[in-house]
Amino acid sequence: MFDKILIANRGEIALRILRACKELGIATVAVHSTADADAMHVRLADESVCVGPPPSKDSYLNVPALLAACEITGADAVHPGYGFLSENARFAEILADHNLHFIGPKADHIRLMGDKIEAKKTAKKLGIPVVPGSDGAVAPDQDAMAIAKSIGFPVLVKAAAGGGGRGMKVAHTEADLALALTTAANEAKAAFGDASVYLEKYLQKPRHIEIQVLGDGRGGAIHLGERDCSLQRRHQKVWEEGPSPAIDAASRARIGSTVAKAMQQMKYLGVGTVEFLYEDGEFYFIEMNTRIQVEHPVTEMITGLDLVLEQIRIAAGGDLPLTQDEVTITGHSIECRVNAENPVTFRPSPGKILQYHPPGGLGVRIDSAVYQGYVIPPYYDSLVGKLIVHGKTRAECLMRLRRALDEMVVEGIETTLPLFRALVREPAIIDGDYHIHWLEQYLAGQQPG
Ligand code: ADP
């Protein structure tokens, strides 16, 4: 096992990792920018090192400063959390070159899945069903129109290097294609330095269903069921739940075993998520995330497993904590991402939290790093915290969520709490009857179809 882990992240996920380390008896090193000197993860870690000024590129993404922090403190492993350097294959390699463990998958797998075109090709090879689309990138000299016509409109132009919903444009008809191609390519070039794009059939009312996996890197791999992340705004998840209200045990077992087999073949190491769109009873692979995800607590609540703790144990060479047959899904869980944003315009609302009361009681969990008097800095993501609720059934879970949301107080800044209080009372949400475009239609004041 590791002796000392450096946590190359901030906010709630840094705290989440710290908690797992404490339970395992591993010493912790927090790193922080000058803007985060008062942050909770810094206060709770055994040691802390300032790695630079507020902008992420100069601090949380500053690889030389992170290496120096490992050297100074004698850390033997780095946990990257999510975002920042978590899916940076080069970072994993640099750590290895310095005899430091990267708590995550093998660098080759990070690189492979980071290129969405290569990821799709790999998925197909491994027997995972994919969204119909172009065979790889659409080259400038290729007849994009012919490819699009063969897929059938509407088509979605997507960036090979995509992430966070950027570099994605829909072409509803033939007339939209040229513009969608240029805008997506330009956006991708600006955001990721790679203009390659590919085409996919644009699905009209799918759900976003993702399968959580765990692999030992030696050919052992299991799946831990699904999360339904269909409630999205600008392709960003807002509310996640598991099990999906749309999936039955047979479909879960079918897609789960396909994914687990693929991970066994790859000899995948650590935690990962294989994402699908699901429409008319069929699953279509869109991408794989090779890291712990924001919404991992949903799976923890229904499986009883501590995913971050298992991730650390496996990175240190440990075995899978259980066999596929031993995995049980108990009850239902929902997570709401409470952001420091105006609940109508979604404009970020950083600033000082004057009043803070997290809800409690049976089945209620808060993963957050804020406290009363904490100032949310304007430099990073706007997550205030995740409210995660568990119940024996989906109905009980909703009942608890309603009361927890009403109990939660965050004052001094604007938050998205009012949006969740409304959603949890919406008939379509209560019925579990929604798809990936539902929330945007609802927010636009339309009757979601
Ligand atoms: P990113 O890496 O930018 O997050 P993804 O490929 O994971 O991109 O897609 C993010 C979201 O965009 C999906 O959850 C879904 O809402 C939407 N999306 C992606 N592909 C399609 C598609 N072919 N048809 C319709 N919506 C899609």
C-alpha cells in the first residue's frame, strides 16, 4: 500500500479522496493555489503545498510544481481526482518516470479513450454497440455530405478530442451541414488544439446511461450497474440517478456483461465509466471516461462500495473487492449537483457563503468542501456540493430528496437549489419519464416532448 498520497485536485473531490486515505491510514498531501489557501482540503490534509497562483494552468495543472511537491513531502502516489490532470496520459507517464504511482488507468488506455474516434473503433472491436456514424474522422477532402446522407439527417458533428460538451454541433438538414462542420472544427481547435471531427447519427430522445466498471489491470473486471444522467444542460449533467428508471434487470445484465467482458479483454485498471445513449431498447456507446466521475456516489449508495477506496487499493496492486456475482444493487439513489449559479440564467455566482446548513437524516449524504464564511473563488468550477440521497425505492428516494432540498440552506450566493426543488415536484421527473433534451426544453418553457 502507499504511504503518502498527494491529491492533485481541490474542492469536494479532494476532500472525498482525503477521506478514503484517512480510512486506509495513508498520509495525505494537499496542494493548492494561492486562491485556495483557506480551502477545506488544505485544512484537513496532513500536509499542504502551495503550487502556484489562482489560474489552474499555473497551479493545479502545473506539473513541475506538482512533482516538486511530491519530492518535498515524500509522497509516493498521486490521485488526480476528476478534471485537471485526471485524463492526461502524459502526466501519468511523467509520474512513472519519477517513480511515482498515478492512481488511475494505464497511460495507453487513457490516451486511447481520450481520442473519441479511436475509442469508438476500440469499442466496436470489443463487441460494444456504437452510435451509427462516420468511420473515423471526416477529412476535409472527403464528401461529408455523402457520409451524412448515408447516416441520415439529423447528424451530430463531434470533436475527436471533445469533452464537456464542446465542439458538438447538430445539422438538422443538408443545408446546416457545412456550417456545423466549420463551427465544430473551429471550436475543437480552440478548445483542444485538435480540429478533427466525426459524424454521428443525432438521436432524438435517448437517455444517457453509463456503466461503472472496476478492473484489476490483469484481466479481472466487473461492472457495478448503471447511472442515468439524462438530465443535462448544454450536455452537462445536472441530476444523476441509479438504477435508471428505464432499464430492467435483464437489460442491465446484458449491457453490463458486454462492458465487463470488454474491460477484461483490455486488462483495464482501476475505475472507469462506459457511456451510452439508450433509445428504443438499444444501447449506443458514445465514450469512456478513464477516471472517477463526479456522480460516482450514486453507485456507492446502491452497491455499498467505496469506489475511491477501492480505486486506491487496486492502484496499489490489490485485487477486485468482489466478484460479479457478489455485486448487489440495493434501493435507489439520486444526486443533485448544486452549483453557485443563478437558477434561471445559470450565470456563475461566486462569493461569500453567509449561511450554510447542509441537510441530514437517514439516507442523506453531502459531498461538499464549503462552510459558513467560505468564499467561492471565481477561478474554478461552480460546484457548491453534491446532495446525494438514498431510499429503498425510487419513490422513497424522491420523498427524502424533496425534504432534504427544502432543509438545505446556502445564503450569500445564488445557487441552483430552486431548480432542484422544482424538478423534484415535476410529474415527468417523478415518473422517471425524461430524456437528454428534456431539461433544456423545460428550461426554455416548452412542454418537454
Ligand atoms: P463530451 O465528451 O463532450 O461530454 P459525449 O460524447 O460524452 O461528449 O456526449 C455528451 C452528451 O451529448 C451526451 O450525454 C448527450 O446528451 C449528447 N450527445 C452525444 N452524442 C449524441 C448523439 N449522437 N445524439 C444525441 N445526443 C448526443
